[in-house]
Amino acid sequence: MDKSRKQVENNLKKLLKDYSLEKKLSVQKVKDWIYNSSQDSPGDEMNKYQKKIFKYFQKVKNLDELEKIMNVFIECWNYFPHKSLDGKSPFEMVKKFQSKKK
């Protein structure tokens, strides 16, 4: 099932609230990180993004819990706009290419 950007944003808000991070990390900050990531090396950009995230979750040691956290942030990466994609998200780009193949 495709998610909406609003659903992804709500999942992020809930995660930030669950970990009492609302004053340290905002949805807008995450959106800015994603939007301003460069397209030079997508793998490097994703690594930089993940390092920023891990700074906020250093105390989490349970791997299942970490996986749930990372899944929320990966959804953000895939659904929020990127400047390098002309303001589109990777999810929108995939949908665009899929519709062209039909």
C-alpha cells in the first residue's frame, strides 16, 4: 500500500514525541536535511543522513527498536522532496517512471 506524505510526516511526529525529541529535532529539520542533500553520490548522502539520525538515538540498543526508528526515517527519505530531484521525492520519481512504462 502506498503511503501519503502526510502519513509519513505523522509517523515521524509520533516517533519524535515517543522519544521526547520534539525540542531537539523537528519534522522541518528532517525535511530540510532531505531537501538539501546533494545528488552527487546518493549513497554518501544517505550515509550522512543516517549519521545525523543516529546522533539522536544513541541510547537505543535494541536492534528491533532501531530498525523501527530507521524505517520511519527511510520512509521520510523516500517520501519527502529532494532539491536534486526538482522538488520531487524518490517515491514520486518511481511512480512517474512506472506510469511511463505502461
